[in-house]
Amino acid sequence: MSDAQGSRVGSTFGPYRLTRLLGRGGMGEVYEAEHTVKEWTVAVKLMSETFSKDPVFRERMKREARITGRLQEPHVVPIHDYGEIDGQMYLEMRLIEGTDLDNLLKRFGPLTPPRAVAIITQVASALDAAHAAGVMHRDVKPQNILVTREDFAYLVDFGIASATTDEKLTQLGTAVGTWKYMAPERFSNDEVTYRADIYALACVLHECLTGSPPYRADSASMLVTAHMMDPIPQPSTVRAGIPKAFDTMIARGMAKQPGDRYASAGDLALAAHEALNNPDQDHAADILRRSQEATLPGPPDPAAPPTMPATAATPPARPGPAATPPRPAPTPQQPPYYPAAAAPAAGSPPSGPSAVAGPPRGVAPSGPAGTVRADTPAPGPRRPASPAGSRRAAPSPRASPPPARRTTREPVGAEHRRPANPPAHRPGIRARRVRDRAAATHGRSWPPWRSCWFSSSVELVSG
């Protein structure tokens, strides 16, 4: 976006040189900045004076910035640093190449159902990781969802919004844009839980499909009444070509009572995937795969030497008459546990950075009938036929069997170790659903990914 009047472009803020204004809102401004000490380009969010002086907001921001900074989830924008300089609170984040979902919808209109589901699925993964860590987002909306050119989605501004910020945003006259996605319990004295984020995610999906939020109003009070009292809209009646299955799915995600909604954001994403017809389900899975291939770290170089010796080709040892029985060979390595949407569809070869192009290292592939496996000894020369009557001749003396060969293997990294009781994978998004349940039940999360740095601009959005 263009530099707005009154911005701080060209000035310095502590170690940061503010080079471009990326976004502005009720909570503050977001700048592209150069860190003059670390010599890298980042995004810096400067909180407004009103929020910087609020002690409740300050403590909430510090606590949840610490938690969010530890989330190992690729769809959460990493927070590098946070603090206060000259009485103004700030957050330093990775600079993402792309634009926010709100700008995308305004420029190009509604998304196709497969693309909408693919983006919502990634946001749901970020929400589930945050909820498992005890962090509510509180402000899920298109402005806080960043989308790259390859449709890789990020969720930003975790845990900053609260009842205090809601009140201050109302005073600032900027609440209407945020309240389009707020759950009914946010406007009452009822307890607000993580299911308010699920309600907001359903509202965002409705806007992705139809091009407009579920409820339209000219004032915050009218929006409050709509969320609490009005019937839940049906996307299929707003825009042609949307499967009617989305009507039921959106109705549950936007249920007035929190207990009637989906139990997790992953459940909502799974229901959205199942609302697509079969060709569109494949299309959504393909979008997820391509976005990960373009963004996340790829597989190791196939020319690199293996990290452990092959063990499947080692023949079983035969102990001698007085020899000590050899130690059994280790069990072959299990296939890696597929993260998120990288799980291949049933019956199709795995692909993408998180899939395995062949069998695990150290395990020989089992070929079709008529092929020779790596552990099958080569046939020796054919012996001449024995004359009649000599078939019962005494066998020739044998050489002693070779000593047992011990095999060693490198320890398998935690990121490639399969769970003790791995869940059965299902095609496409179903693997993500299984992963999400495993994370919620066993405390598992995605394996840590290396940071992917981007150096171009992004339409970051403030609260």
C-alpha cells in the first residue's frame, strides 16, 4: 500500500530503520524495517500510544507473544522479538511475501470452493496448534490471514485482541470491520473459549465462498444483533455454484451456542473438505501440496550419502556349533509420519517435501514377481547332472559358515519417528484430521521447520 500521511517512513525506531508502511489499524501500524544491527529485513508492528499505555494489554501481549513465538507450526508467522522502546510497544515478525486475504477478496472477488477450503485448512492448522498451546487468537478475520503467491497461508496477530481492546476499538470507531466475525458470546457475559475462533473461521470461509461476510450492517450495534439473533445465512443461496453441503457445514460452524460448533478448527476444515465434490476435493489437496512444495524446506538431496547403512541386504547369520547366537538385526525403519496436508492420497505415490519418494533408507524395495530383490543371493553356476546311482553320494565337506555380521544404524531423528500407535492415514485432508487429533490427544505437533525468509513486501494488517 502507499505511504499514508503521518507515517514514520524514513525514521528510526530503536535499531529499526522504517522503510515502508505496510498496514494501519486501530491498534497501530506495521512497517517494513531494516534491523541495523542484525542486518535483516523484517516486519515491525508499532502499537498505538493508547494500547502501549494499557497495563492489561501490555501484559497480555508479552505473555502471548512468548507463547506464540514458541509455536512450531509453519502457518504461524514467527515472532522474532517484542518489547518496548521509548514507551511504545512493538512486535518484530518475519516479513512475508504476499497479501492479506481481505485485499485478495476485494481485488479478485470470491474464491473457488477448492481454493477457499485449501486456505481455511491452513488457517485451521495454525489455530489448532495455538489452541493446544493455550492461546486463543480472538481476532480471526481476512485482514489477519496472509496469502503468498503460491496460496500458502499464514495467520498473524495471535492473542492481542481481548475485551479491553474490543472496548477501545469501539471508542476509536474501528470495531465494525472486526465485529463482522465475532461470536455471539463475545457480546455477552458468557465465558469466551477457543470456540469463538472456530465461529470466526466459519465466517471467514463464508466470505471466501461468497465474497461477503455473513452479516452486513452499518454499525457495530446492528452487527451485534445480527450475530446474536439473525438466522445463519446459506452460502449456496448467495452465489451459484457453491455446493449445498456448505450450508449445513457453515451453520454448525456459526452455531449460536459454542457447544454446538465443531470441537476443533481441524474438524471444521475436514467438514469443509467433505462438502466439496470429488474433483474439487482433489483440486484442494493439490493446492495444499503445491503450496507446501513451494514454501517449506524440501527433501534431502538424493545424491547425498545415506545417513545409515543398508541392513535389508545383510543375509541372516548362521551360528557355528559352539558360537554365541548373534544379536538380531534391528527392525527396519518405519515410514515417516506425514505432517498436515502432505499425506498422499490412497493409491497414489507420495509427493511434495514431506513425502517419501521411495522406501525408507535401509530397507530394500520389494519388487513385482520376477524381479530380484537386494537381499536375494545371485544364482551360482549350474552343476552338471549326476550320473544314475550317484545321487545318494555323501555330501562334500562344507566350509565353516561366515561369522555373524553386526549391523549398525544411526538413531532415527524425532522428526522422522512414527508414533507407537500411528493412526491410519486417509486421503487428502483426512490425514490432517488424524494429525490434529494426535496433536490434541498426545501433545504432538508438527516437526520443527527451518525458517523460510522472504524479502519482498506484504500487505500486513494491524488489529
